[in-house]
Amino acid sequence: MPTMLTGLFRSESGLDNDRPIDMEASLDKLEPSRNPNFEKISRCIGEKVAKGRTKYEYRRRDLTPNTCKVTVVDAAGQSHIEVDYYGRINGRVLLYNTRTHEMLLHSSDDVASDATVDILSYTHTTPGTAALRYATAIGDVINILPETHEEGEDFLAAWKTASVEDYDYIMQFARRSSDISDIAAAEDYWDPVGERNLANRYAMIELMRDLNLLFYLSQRTRETSSTTGTARRQTFGGLRQKITVNRQSLAPGVAITPQSIGEILRLTKYQGMASQTKLAMAGQNMISEVSSWPLGHIQTSPREKEWGYDIKRIITPHGNLDLAYDPALADENGLADIVAILDEAHIRQVYLQTMGMKVIKKVSSLSTKFRIVDGVTGTAGLDLRFDELHAWIDGIGK
């Protein structure tokens, strides 16, 4: 005699309608035979962080920059220079023109109020004279150095940088992965897995492949124009949108070299929090160019008996760059010319808490006695901080 269930059915009772199978913790084992390159970037950015809201906000605070550039030519004898970021010059700080090697003093206790910065020359034959010894030129780099303190003077007014707010969204996705009849579910197939499970696996693999591309290309959006009523639809920002500081497009015919890689890394290492080794999600053209570098750039052993190169790490004076070829960055997708250089310490995948990747079996709103519908759903986002520690390059090999 079977056990009869009465009253409230517990979660483990009855059939598996609407019962989600959490895939977030075991995506790597979801399908052993699948091509892991479909998910290259999501595998390399391994850590996933749960967020409490679909719009997550954060703040950052930068150090005061200590350079500016001359914007107008001022002749010798002038009592000022004209620069772009004059607000960085605060109090009686020393200024140094790196082209003329002239040392100047900002002749005010306050922040420079406009582009015309009053100065005294310390390189003048009479130091402290309000006259340039050498003419400036547009583009001259001015180093902003510490304040030189007058004997017995009190502290001047304080200054600091302000915190900046930023935010991004977490996107929800959903796909009907299996939609079959009860007859189809009961029939034999060549594949012993069965049509329903096979359809769910393929849907998951295809969804992960497309998310991999989205991490590169997505644009941060929240809108209601395309939805019903006031319902919201939102997407997260991808690497192309988020990396803005170290961003460059190579001119046609300009090749990637060990020297240019070193310069790119130098630009991403300025801040003290930068990692020693960066990760390059490299496209088809980048891998092709690196593989064709001459022998003189590559350390080899006389015992080697194989020809050709499989370069996994580029070593430069400014740090190391690990190469990961992502087949998504290929001609077939129109993305062969791209490389994204990431600081892994400052980039994370995110998802809305309790809403990781799931397969929902027998969705009750769609399944009937004679029809079985399964669905794949989840949430995803990309949390990238300090974009000056990362780099985006395109135009490689064009």
C-alpha cells in the first residue's frame, strides 16, 4: 500500500514541476564533451560574486594627478604659463617644464583659478623673478611638484580629490530549452541521453557561448520602451564599453611587438594596486602576430627538437602578460583584431543573489499532460573596477 500524502506538500514531495536545478556551482562539469573555448572569458574570470540588487553601485577615489600640459605659447619674459588642467595646481607648488628644464613656482597660495597660471621662475638668473627664462611650447609637460614652504609660514588650505560614483546592472536571461510532447519523451533515440536532456544541454552550451560574447560587447542599459507597461529590461556593460582609459586602435599595417606590449603594460601599471601579471584575452590576429615574432625575442633551449612556438606568457620590464586565445575573437564573428588586457584582481562576474544559472524542469505555466517544457534561466553581470588597470586594443592585423 503506497504512502498517502496529505496536507501541505513539502519541497521534496511529488513531481519535479518548476523545480530548479542549480547549475552555478557545476557549470564546468555540465557537459564534459563541450568545447570549453565557447566560454573562455567566463572561465578565466573565475570568481562570481552575488549582489543584492540588479543595480549595484560603487565608489572610487583617485589620487591627485601631478601633470598638466601647456596649451598656449608664452614667450620668455612672460609672468605666466597657460595649461589644460590648471585645477591640479594648488598653492605655492613647484612646477617643472620637462622640455626646457625650467623650474617655476606658482605664485599664489590658492588653487589656480583659470588656465593662466601666474609663476615665478627659479631658473631665472635672478631666482624668484616673475618672468619666464625660456618660451613654452604647446604640449610641454609640466610636472606638479610639492609645495616649497616659506619659513615660519602656517599650513596652507587643504585639498583632496572627491569620490566618484559609478554603477552597473545585472541582466536576467531566459530561454525555453526543451519543448516536447509526452510521446517524444517516451520514444527511443539514437542518443541514450534522450531528446529532452540533450536539448537542455545544447541550450545551456549555446547560452554560455553567447554570454561569452556579451562580456566583450554588451552596453549598459535599463529601459522600459520595449517592454509591457512599466516592466524593466536591462543589460550590463561589457569590456568594450567599460575600458576607456587605456584604449587604442592600431593604424593599418602597425604590428604588435614585444616593445609595444611592454608600453601597453606600463600604462596599466601606474597605480600601486596593479597586478604584476595581466591576462590578455587575445583574438585571432594577435595570436598570429605573436607566433610570428622572430627567434631573437624568444628564449629557447638547445635541447628542443620541435619547431614552432606556442607562446603563453610575454615577459616585459613592466610586468608579464599571460595569453589566452579566445576563439570568439575571430574573423567569423568580425572580432579578429581585438585583444582585451585584464587585471584579474579587479574584475568579477556577478549575479543576483539566489538567481544563478538554473535549468527549470517542467515549467508549470507551459507544461501540460501532453507537453513538457523546460527552461534555462539566470542572471549575469560584469563588475570591473579601476579601468585604467585594464586595456582594450583593436585594429590588430588590419
